Amino acid sequence: MTFIITLIALVIERFFHWSHLRHWRWFYTFQQWLSHSRIHQFPSWALFLFCVLPLTVLVGIVDYFLSGWFYGILKIVWGVAVLLYCLGPTNLWVAANDQPFARTIFVAANERIFSVVFWFVVLGPMGAVFYRSTALMNPTSPLGLSQLAKTIQQWLDWIPVRLLTFMFALGGHFTRVFSVFKKNALRGPETNEVLLTECGMAALDATSENAEEKDALALLDRVFVMALAILAMVVLIL
């Protein structure tokens, strides 16, 4: 079921432009409300939990109660809806027109798609919601939690970034990418963006001067297809 949901969501995201249906303004309004309530006096970690846990838990409860209904069809529809809502918030392939640099596209691909999908696979809809709500508190938050949210997001990105960059090697120039990968793979989460951009450029065998966004997007298409194939094999084995 996880594979089916992920496949449907990624196909829709790749070939249809539905970003305008993602409305997260209410989340900023919720943070604004918390910043004017007595809760704002709580420690930063408590404020963070007050922001992200209500929606995360609610999504988990709905997902639990949909299990078994109509042969799992409702659970699939719910999972696709949640995953699509948590991707982005803008479509990677459409937004690439405003991001002419391949380096920027690699970072966006992880934050908008890959990390969300990773946590969805690991924790279900709750994982996708937790990641996206954390990302939306970074870089600005009415509660002053931008630095905490950024640190948490970096740790949430740590494993997905390393999986994504390793697949850059499979989808591009393996030797070049793996040379960069093994130097930085075990470093802290603050090196996530560096690892993404350097491995991405190595996969394209390009420099910042000659890399084009179409080459980066073509690489990402190959990587996402491989990721789906790997997920399918993991699901079959388990």
C-alpha cells in the first residue's frame, strides 16, 4: 500500500501542476495565534511540539481508523491526499523555471519531495506531516523558533540526503559522485546542502557555469524512478 500511494502521488506531482491546492497559510495563522497566547512563555521545544503535534496526531488518528475500510481504498486515497499536500509547497518541475541553477534544484528536490516521501515511507502520513510542518517553521516563525526548526529539519534530512546523493551516483557518474559522497557522508547535518549540491554536480559531470536545470531535472527523474523501484523491492521482501 505504501508503494501504491507513493507511486500515485509522485506521478501526479510530476505530470500535473496542483501546487495551487496546497494552502498552508492556516499554519502560519496558528503560529501567530500561539505567539499571542500564554503558551509563548513556554520553552522553545514545548512551543515546537505545540505547533507540529496536533496536526500530526490528528492525521495519524484518521489514518488508523481508515484501515480496513472498503478493502483499504479509503486509506490509499487518504495517504495520496496527505502526501500530495505535504509535497512542495510548490511543484519542483514548474518552479525550476525560476531556479536556473542546478545546485538550487538539488536542494529543492530533497526538501520538496525526497525527504517528505522518505518519512512517509517510514512513519506513514504522520511522518510526511511532521516533516512539512517542521520545514514551514524554517526560516521564519512568529514564535521565534526558526533556528530550532532549522536544526530539527537538518536532522530529519540527514538520512534522506545521504540516500538521495547515493542514488545520484547510480543515476549519473558513479565514480565522481562516490568520491564526493564518501568524504562527506558521515559528517553532521549542517553539511546536507553541500553534500547535495556537490554530489549532484558530480553526477552531471558539470560545473556551476555549464550545468543546466534540464540536466538536473533529467537526473532527478532517473533517481525518482530508481527510488520507486527500490521501494517496490523492499515492500515485496518485507
